[in-house]
Amino acid sequence: MALDTDLSLRNKMIYSVFVRNYSSEGTLKAVEKDLSRIRSLGTDIIWLMPIQPSGMDHRKGTVGSPYAIQDYRRVDPALGTMDDFISLCNAIHVRGMKVILDVVYHHTSPDSVLAKTHPEWFCHKADGSFGNRIGDWWDVVDLDFSDHALWDELIDTLKMWAQYVDGFRCDVAPLVPVAFWKEARAEVKKVRPDCIWLAESSELKFVQYCRYMGIGSASDSEMYEAFDICYDYDAHPFFDGYLNGKNSLESYIDILNLQECIYPENYVKLRYVENHDRERAAALIHNTSALINWTAFACFQKGTTLIYNGEEYGITHKPSLFDPDPIDWNHGTYDLTSLIASMHAIHADPFFSDTCCHVTALDSHVLQTVHTGCLRGSVNDDRKCAGIFNVSKQAKAVHTDLPDGTYTDLLSHRSVSIENGTMELDENPVIFWLN
């Protein structure tokens, strides 16, 4: 595990911004104008999806994927200038937030600066042409990490950006050697000592597929050697499976509880109901009460919360990665801003930075999460906090193993009671301290 991981990352909320489609202008300046609103959600960290220019060759769509980068060291002129980027970073910092930048080091566009100047740093087919190991990604070419000179170039680029940003979200990080990430972490620390490292770790089936195909792919356990935070992709397919009726709620919960014992003690997971690669939560969860409960559940889990721009208003349309497709901020299905801000205010309590967390299914459509303070070292917090999330879409009574008593719901500030092991639930989530 990265031994210097700051456990307070478990208290933080990341807000993901797709600059190109964030506004009708699609610029860095437009994002800067909206920072106060973003901050009002409780946002601690803004993650900027790639801001560098996309390649022209083999371009998908009309403007190309932001993950097919042409020049690692430039800002896409369509988004603004380097001065605009620096101004945005400064404005984020003035508002008490941090900023992390997307890093795409598994591949570049076929016409990238590196492909032209250092073709020897790329994978090649038998005929000598550039190679690509993942078939669907035909708009990019893969880097070959066998030459350490490539490592030096990429790390130097990270150190350049680290003058302005507080960390990096690393795209398909498991397909890049862990040894590279460990060296990068150590080198970047010289420029940004408290740099935040977020890995887009992979779904279990993708890891298995890559290994079967002879493509090196690291597990989350390996990723934690270099990264502070890993995606929740080991569990997320079971969340989707529950929504689609393919698996039970218990199957999803089993994976969440397994995380508590298979990862290092100071592991941090990224918790979300949607991201830019997945369908919008409001498009998958059509019932408002279920959407509210699932959003609250994600915010209450052990780890760092992720909100994808537009999620806070229940936007159903997922912006295209390959074409201009601005978010329609006026046509959300439900305003979740107050809920998200309230959940973050709860989760910001230092207690939640170091707990043992256990999730239970009270029935086939109700989840219970209990955080118990960890008593070790100088920590002496023996509190317990419970959350109950009714995704059944209707009021009901459930049986729970929580102690009988009357508690105060931290969201509604109303009293909630457990009598003879039974609790009456309406359609809203409830969060309460047990002691």
C-alpha cells in the first residue's frame, strides 16, 4: 500500500468536470464562472477530464475522444489557453478546493507528438505499424513501457502539471506497469508532496480478459501499492446487476463487505452511482425515492464520494465523449443538490476517515450500513453511525439488529425509533448516531 495515503481522503467529495460539454461555451473560463455553485455542493476536489488536444487521425466522432490525446503538454485551444487553465486552478484553490487532472498514459492518438518524435516508444504490429491491444479502442495507439526513456518523459510531464494541480486521475491505470506508477509517485512528490493519486482500476472481468489475452493488467490490490484511491469497479457490476434484475442485493453487498478484508487497512475506494463511462443514474433509476436512497448510500459508504457533473440535478442524458454535447442543466429529473450537500456534511466528520464498515440487507430492497470507529494508535473514537436506505420505492417495516431506542435522523432531524428490533421506514434514507 502507498504508506503515506491520507485517510482524510475518505471524507472528501470529488466533482468530475467534462469541460468540453460542461457548458454551451465548452471552455475553462465557463467552468471557472460556476465554481461557487460547485463548491456549494460540498466539493473538496475538482477532477478535470482531459484538457489536452485530441488527435485527428482515426478520430471517433466530430471532435474525438478526450482520451485520445495528441500533445500531453498543451491545453486544447478549443477549451482555452494555458493562462485560462492556470486561472481556473487558482480560482479553485481560492475557494478552498483542490484540482486533479486526468492522465492518459496507456495510449495516445496515432498522430501524437510522441508518436511522431519517438515511434520506438509504442507497440508495433508484425508489419511495423503501430499496435493496439484493445480492439474497441481503434482511435488510439498503445505505449510500450519497455524503454525507461519513456518513463522519464511521462514523469517529467507529470511534474510539469504538478506545478498547478494537486493530483492525478489515471486512466486505465492497471494496463500501465505498477512499477512506473510507483516511480512516478516518488518523483512527483518532490514537486507536490501531498499529491493525490486516483486510479481508474478495472472491473474483475476486464482484468481476467486482459490476462487471458496476454495483456498485463494489475488488480486493485496491486494498484494500491502506488495509488491512494481506486475505482469501485470490483463492486459496481453487481450494483448494475441489481438494478437490471440480474443479481440480488445480497450479491452486491457481499462484494462491498469483501473489500474490508482483501485490501490494505488504509484502502480508499471511490464511491459513485455514475461516472462519465457509465449510464446516468437517473436514466437507470426511474423512481425518485430510489434515486435519493442510492445517492445517499453512495455518499455514506467508506471511501471518497464522486459526483459527475449534472448528476446533482438528475440529468438523464450521458454526454457524448466524441461530439459536442453540452449538458442541458434546465432539464434534470430531480434536484439532488441539498441531499448531496447534507450527506457530505455528515461524511466530512473526521470519524468517517477511519472506521470499520459493514453493510447488511435488511430485506431484498433495504440496505443498512454501520460505521464503527477503529480504536488504534492515538485514535479513540468508539462511536457508531448507521444509515438505512430503502430502495424498495415504498414505505415498509424492516427488522434490524440495531439496538432498540429513539434516535435523531441527521438528514431530517426527526426522531426515528427501533422497537423490538423493528423499524418503520418511509421512502427517505435515515442516518443516525448509535451512541
